[in-house]
Amino acid sequence: MLLYDEFRTNLMTIDIQEYASKKIRSEMKLRDVTTVQICKLLKDTFDISLNAQSFNNKMSRANFSATFFFQCMYVLGVKNIAFDIDSIDIAK
């Protein structure tokens, strides 16, 4: 018999890189920012040249640096970032 915490952990465990990608996407959705718009914001603010397709590829592969993650948060106007650490599988 699984304990509640074990069940919750098994149900909610995701890869840490996938978590970062989903965090960016969720902040975009909350702020009603499109892929094209975030690419423009990244270009104007940090001179990062991405088109919508390359941004989407980066998100789907979830292969980017912590710096890029925080750059995205910055251009989206995120002031506070909350992480649900218990739901991240840090073993990968």
C-alpha cells in the first residue's frame, strides 16, 4: 500500500529541465504573451535572436541555461518565482 506522500511524489515527479520549460510557458500564459512577443522582448532587452520556431524547439527540448530561464522571467516581468521543489525529480 502506497502512503499518500509516496503516491503524490510518484504522481507529481517531473524532470527539472521540463519543470523550467513549463514554468516559462505558464508565466507566458498568465501574462498573455505569445511566442513571437517573448522573442521580440528577448531581442530588445538582451539582444538574443530567436524566431518563434527556435524558441518553441528550445522549450520542447527543455535544453537551456539557468541564465536563459532568468532572462525569460525578466522580460516577462516576473518579480517573484515560486518553485514546487517536491515535484521536481532532481536525480536526473
